[in-house]
Amino acid sequence: MPFYQHTAEQILNLALDGLTKWASAQIGIDDYLDRQVPSGLRPPVSSLLFEYFRYKTLLDRLIGSKCARMPKPRYQHILALALTQCLFQTGIGKESAVNVAVAATLRKYGRSAGGFVNGVLRNILRSDPEKYRKEALETPLYLFPEILRKRWEKRFSPDELAGISGALLGKAPLTFRPTGDLTAEELAQVKAVKFPAFDWAPGIDFFSVSDAKELFRLGLFENGRIYAQDPAAALAPCMPRIRGGEKVLDMCAAPGGKTLLLAERLGGSGKLVAADRSAKRQELTRKNFACRKLDCEIIVAAAEELKFPPESFDIVLADLPCTNTGVFRHKPDAPWRFTEDVLAETVKLQLNILQKAAALVAPGGQIVYSTCSIEYEENQGQIGNFLEKNSNFRTVKQKLLLPDAYHDGAFSAIIVKN
């Protein structure tokens, strides 16, 4: 087998393995890429999987148009990934993508399966799939799962829906903010593009780059001079009032991006504690603070395991687990994990953690409630639910960001203990 074909088949097989495990709820796509894909192949495998989820609705429609009934998942996944390469990627030609998919199918499932995949792919490519692709790009809202599309059509205006849809089609660039001194020459060298100022992140500059290689070559990540972060992530840590000297707890901190912003706002005063249940991810938090020479007490514990005395903190950041419906640019599989049952379970978990935060914040102190969801039940509805159960708290401000070309979606609120 030629080297190129071997590599292309490796990429397809890794993507297929990840998709199969994701579909059976064994692992999330991010975890699969982190744990099971060789670092040298991560970029093409990640690109293939991300594009697949971005256009899953269209891909399923194309496959269904040429099959009497939808194929078994193992064949459907191969067909969909090959079509993703044919229609949305430039690194491999259509003919090569088909040949690689057929060869992989032959090796996995035999001659009959290989013939089936070959026939379906070639029939689709002969039927002017560009027509369907053009239709999808003109109405991108219909690329989202129906359950989310119907929810959003009830809640958001046409202009808001247009922004959300446009964000789906735009690949998220690598964005960063300086956490050390950067010269104009260095910014020019990495071809950094400065974002417009965001009113929820006063005084914080964000930049994007189309190619991260130069950032790594210059060591800007390793020496702590920049931090890769979506602008929406600055919403929560910029929300609370900080005068200096506060005791601050980040309950779900890893890998520490929001905690770093809190540390910067404290300016070396007060006390900062970063807690998270994942020991592995907390190692990243430690590294992020160490290379920037910032102080923080870093502990491994889930929210319900925290042993601090009641009312120990002036500020508690509760950046909670959520359905991730606001971050589909970076997690394009998130919309496809969404169900009403998942939403109900998530809302219940959030409220439990929020109640723990309520016990740990001092009178007059602030809970910073945060999600990267745009669902009402996880945001405004959750705040209302909490306040009904806790009359000694009040909300002083809240803000919902919808995804657009510059940033992900996010929600944050400040809840004050009377």
C-alpha cells in the first residue's frame, strides 16, 4: 500500500473508531482525541470529525437519498466520513477519498460491504451533491438537530438565529489573550488579528491566528506569555466586583483559564483556591499558574467533596457542567448529545452544586454562576429556581452571550448573599 494511502486510511479508521465510540456513549470526542489519537495525526482526525458533526444533517440526508433504508451504523459512519472528505475538505481528492473508504471497508467487513460503500458513494457524487451543499449553506439553522432548532426558533429573534447559524459554518480560529508582554513585532510575526473590544471583558485584548505553528515555535504558550481562550470565557471572571483582598474559590476550575483571570484581577491580594474533580486536568491548572508565577491553592475535589467551613469565601465561581450548546464551534458534537432527559439531569446537577456554593459564600459575598449553554433552563430559569429555594439571595446582574463569528455562547450571573 502506498504511504499516502496508508496514512489516509489511518486517519479514516481513527475517525471511524472515535465516531463509533461516541455513538455508543463510551467517550466524548474531545476525550477521544486527547487519549486515543497519536499527536501527529490529531489535526487531520480532529478536522474530519469536527466537519462531520458540523454537517451531519446534510450527510445523513445524502446517504438516505441513495439507500432504501438507512444503513447499519458501521456503514453509515464510513459513508458519512468519506462524504465529509469529498464535500468539505481539500486535503484529499474525491476519488482518493472514495478509494480509501472502500479499501478500509473491504478490510473490515469484506467484499460485499466494500461493494455497497463504493456504490452508494459514487451514486451520491454523481447526483450533484453540491446542490444540497449549497442549500445547507443558505439555511444553516437546519444543520442543527431538530430538537435544538425548534427550541431556538421559539426563543431567539431572526437576527439572533442568523448569528448562531453563521457561527456554525465558521471554523473557530485559535484565539488567545496576552498574559505577559508581547511586542508589536511578535504579534506581526504570528499574524495575530486583534478582535474588537468586548464590553463584558474590559481592558482585555483578544487575538486570533490562522496558524498556531509560529506561536509554538516562539514558545509563547510554554513561557506563559499568552493563554489560549475564547473571548466568551472572560464573561464570568469579569462579572464580580473585586476591590482587592477577597477570598475567592473556583469550584470547577480546571484547566484554570477563568481562575487565571480572577488571579489577575486580585493582583496578588487576598486568597485564591482552584478546585476540580479531575487530577489530570488540575495538573494543567498547576502548570498554567506556575509558568505565570501566580499564587493559587490548587486542590483535587468535586464540589460536593469540598471541606471548607461554611461562609469561607467572599466570591465563589460556579462554572458548572452544562449541555455545551453555546460552544458548538469548539465542540461540534455537543448539539448531537442534547436531549430533554440530558437537559433535566444537567439542571439537577447544576442546582446541587449551586447549593454547595451558597453554603460556602459569606454574607454580602457573591456567587458567580456560569455555563457555556444557551438554554433557558440552565441559565435564567436556573437562577429563578435557585432564588425560589433561597430567599436570602438576590441577583444583581446577568448576561447571555449568543455564539457569533467572534466568540462562543455563554451565560453568567452574579448572585449576592444578603
